[in-house]
Amino acid sequence: MTLPIKTTPPAWLRWLVLFIVSIAMMGNYYIYDSISPLADLLKQQLGFSDTAIGTLNAIYSLPNVIMVLIGGIIIDRIGIRKAGFIFAFLIMAGALLTSLSGKLAVMATGRLIFGLGAESMIVAITTSIARWFRGKEFALAFGLNLTIARLGSFMALNSPSWARELYQMGWQYPLIISAVAGTMALLCITLYSMVDYWAEKHYQMPKEGNTDKIEIKKVFLFPVSFWFISLLCVVFYSAMFPFQTFAVKFFQHVHHTTRDAGGLLSSLLTLSAMIFTPIFGALSDKVGRRATLMFLGSLLIIPVYLLMGYGVNLSGWLHLPA
């Protein structure tokens, strides 16, 4: 008796998996950007300084200097399903702890725990997409994943509008939404694990952990162009993420907008990335000149900051309520 030959998963199942893991990543992004709209409330109600508020986002990055590499090793050792569940649980636990107490030490610990799981979960999700879309529509799938995930940032920055009543009740209730987003991420990763386990029994699936052996000494063999691009990423992140932390508060105090309008203005960065990243990605694939595009993109940051800081009264120009 011959066993039936397993086929690859059907297209509808691949896209279902993509949707599930993308919703999980959307919850991740929501939690990260949940601090920015709360900056003024944290200062008014808890007496936090700008340094303390910045710490809540900065401490997220502290473990990820090395945790992303460690997370990748963990994924290779125990598999996407188990590792993804652990990382998603850390995300949920960190978001929940952040919302429980108004003490800076407790909130910072929650954000630290969230950081331990967040970036590693992104690695796990990216690995799962590669597993399900190997030889298929990987570029499209990855682009859609990022677009859906960015919706989390967009929703968080606009939460003063659609969750206005919660903001009026105090700083804690908007953070409870973050805990719900973390729970949603954990449930989605659990659902992914169930679907992935079932698919292994019924379809031909690539094996997990089929990666190259890590050799640290090869780092020194990377070309100079790699280090320039890495340095560009460091400088770009240094310019964008600290500003994003205080963007809503900046628009409130400098341009005299409401919290709702400040959140909307801050979210335009995310919205434009959702729209234009796939477009410029396709343009780069078609015409090349990636170095030129990176230079032009970096150059645009300078007038943007100058306009926001000195050039335009956004409240009047955009007809935003004061």
C-alpha cells in the first residue's frame, strides 16, 4: 500500500496564515506606539518628566541590541510555534504590567518585558512567512504583512480620536487597550500554531530550522556598503523614533493642536510608509539606483524637521482645532 503524496498548501490557506500572523504583528506595533499619545497625561496625572516618558520607549530597545540574534537562535532550536508563543506571551505580559501601576519602575519593567518579546516575535513571524511562501509570492506577502502591521501604529496614534472617552478617564485605560492588543497577538500566534501543526500533517511543508550555521567571524567579511547602510539605519532610527515618542506632545505644545489632531499628524508618517514603501520598492526593483533613492529619502528628513520646528503653523494651515 502506497501512501498518498502530500501536496503544498493551497493558496487560500497561505493567505489565511499571512492574515493571522499579520494581526499578531499589528498588536505588537500598537503596544509600542501606545505611549506617544499619552505623554501629556503621564506628565499631568503621574508627574512624569520628559526623561521618564522617553525611558518608557528607550528601555524597549535595550534588550533588543542582542535579543534579536538570541531570538533567532531560539527559533532555530525550538521551532517557530513554541518560540512564537513565548515571545507573544512576553508581549502580552509586558503590556499588562505597564497598565497596572502608575509607578515608573513598574511601567518601565513592563516595557522591558514587552521589548524582550516584541522584536523576536517579528523575527518569528518573518520566518513563518518565509516557511509558508517559499517559492511563492514572498515579496508580496512580506509587503502586505508590514502594511497590516503598520495599521497597529496608525490606530495607536489615532486612539485619542476613536477612544476619546477612555483618555478622558485617565492614563490607565488607553494602556488597557494595549494589553488587549497583546492578548490578541497571543491568541493569533496560538491559532497560527494550530494551523501550522495541522498543515504539517496534511501538506508538504518546509522543515523548520533549516538555516546556515552562524559564524561570528564572517561579520568581518561583510562589504563596506553593508556597514554604510547599517549606519544609515542607526542614524535614521535615532532621528525618527525619539521624535515619534514626543510627536503628539510636540504638536500640542508647539502648534497648539488638540491631542486628537496631534495623533493624526503623527500617524501620517505611518500612513505614508504604508502607501509609499511598496511603491518605492517596486520603483527600486524596476530602475535600480537604490543608493540614490536612499540619499534622496535621507535628504527629505532635513526640510521636514525644519518646517515642523520653524516654518509652518500647522493648526491654521491644516484647519485643525486649537
